[in-house]
Amino acid sequence: MAGNASAVVGDMNLAADLSSPGHYDGPATLATLPTELVLKAMESMTPKDLSNFAVANKRLFVLRLPELETMLFFYTANDLDFLPRRMLHARTIVFNPERENGSKINFLHTSVAFNDGKLICPERFEFGMADILALWKLVKVIDWWVDIYPSLRWRDHPEDRRCLRASEEARLRKAVARWWLFSHYFHGIHWRDCNAPKKWQDDHRLHHLRILPTHEICELEDLWGVMYDTTSKDLCSSPERVRDGNWSGVELVPWGLDEGRHSDIVNTYLKLDPEQLQYFLRLYHRRKKTDIIRAVSSSVRKFTLDRETLSLSISTVLQERMMLKPHGIYDIPRIGIIDDDRVSDKECELWTGDASSNGKAPLTQQQISAFPAEVTKRMAYGDDGSETTRPF
């Protein structure tokens, strides 16, 4: 199959030319094949042929990538995004395989627009093959989370474990990408706001959530609950010998449980992004506590400066959404990633069209001032689980 990649791409170009109904009655072209068959063919290709095959047609590249747009923002993120009105600013991204004119493919196109009375021109990025290969490596991390998610979701009920349905996988992939983007900006190498987010405030962390419809925020919250459980049991717990009367044995003991520190520890380790958490789950699972602490602490800048802020940002924006809903609506229904963890599509409809395009609270300053002022709170310091006395 790998040797036929160029022929397949040729079929794809032919299919693009024969777009009018009834124009072609020969063998099936790539554009007419079922998605499942295309994916099966892609599984047989070498990485090089797969890359050439996928980028030759944008439709194929995004076939399995509902998270593509988010990962494009992640890949092009930089420090300048923290400047006023620059967070998740408009981008146009094209792929130019030969770095020549006339062979470009649009991955992300944003038109010039007005925002708050100002002309917004999208920043332009031009990708080469090295960028596409780098994106594929990032996507492979998300693939890993898709593969392992059923064992995490049904950890306590392995008899119910099953493969994800297509709709569930799409939700999961988008949620993992959103987690990754948020973690990149606010949990790692960039400047970190040490104050907790507040409702209606212009806050970059809330911006990341406000641009999502409520149902996607709820799906991200659902993923975050699974990640908390995973980090708690698979990274922040260690095998220890315990004694109960005349019985003794080895059990998995959560770090800091007796001192009431365990949730603080887990919320500190949840600053790891999907790639980092994947690395430590694969290589440090059930390792010595001191080894895990040393390795993780050295991988994140100022690891104990704070804890994760994604859960706080999610709850803050969901509170905003509830306050904006009409009277008579008192709660957001359960909208998880797995079909069994969510209400019907009809019940979800109310929560699908309420995203804020500019990441701001959809209220005037006068309306915001009518609400009681919130007290500014500093984020609690992190806890890496060390036995040494903490200076706070």
C-alpha cells in the first residue's frame, strides 16, 4: 500500500476535477470511498507516505482530526499572545509543501474583520513539511489518550469497558486538545497569574473557556474528572506496606492522605500537559515516590508556585452561563464525553449556541457592576508531596 501512495494521491486529484454529478462513471475515486475504507488504507502506510497522502487533500487531513484547529493554535502559540486583545487572535495558516507559489493548501483561513471597532488582520503562518510532521507527533499523543481512555473511564467496572464510538472519540479528542492548549498557556512556561479567576473579569484563562459552547465546556470538565482520578491513583499514590491487626501487605497509598494533603498534591500534578502526563504515566507508574517528585518537579518551571487553574476556570464560566440563562433554568444537565454520561441531543440544544466569539463576558460594564464584587483571592501554593515542611 505504501508504494501506491502517489497513485492514490493521483486519484484524489482526479476526484477533485470530477466534481460534477455523473461526470465520471469509472472505478471509485478516493473522494467517493467511505471514510472507514480510507482510514483502513491509511493504517497500512509508512509515516512518510502517510504524511504525503494526508496533506495532499485537506479533507483527508482533517478526517480524523476534530482537534486540528485547536492544535494549530497550540503549535503557533507564543509569548505575544498575552498582549491585550492577542489571546487566541485570528490566524491564517497555509501549507506550502515545496515552499513555492501555486501549491499551497489552506489549513486555517480567517478573513479580515472588525472587533470592538478595530480592524483585525489575521496573522499569517506558512507551514512546510517539517511543521506537518511535528503536528502528526502531537496528534499521536492524543491518539494515545484515545486508546487508553476506556481503561481509565471504566477503571472500577472493567466488565463495562468498550471501544469509543466515533462521536465519543471526537468529543474526547477536542477536549484533550483544549486541555493541552490551556495547560501550555497557564500551567507551564509562560507567565502565570497567581490570582484565582473571577466571574465577568477580562481574564485570559476565562477567555479560553468562554469561546466554547457550554456543552464543550462540560465535556472538558468530564475529562478533567477522569484525569484527576488517573493522576491520583496512577501517579500520586505509591505501594506501601500496611498493617491491620495481624494482617500485613502491600497496598496503594495516596500521598498525603492522612494529612489531608492529597487533593492539593493531585491538583499540583494536574499542571502537567497531556504529553508530560503521558510520559510520567508510562515511565514512572508505581515508581518510588521520591523519584516521581524529583522528575516531575524538574520538568515544570516553579512547580510548587501554584496549582492547576483549569477546574476553577471551568466552574467560573459555567456559573456565568447559568446566570445568563432565562428564569426557570436552574441547572446545567449532565453532558459528558461518553454517550451514557450525557442527556439527549434535544436536551443539549439549549447549551450549544452560547459561545462568546471574542472571549469576553457578553454584558456591559454597567450590568457587570450590578453584581456583588468578588474578593481577589490568591491561588493556593502547590504541593509536590514531599515530606519536608512546606514554608506556607
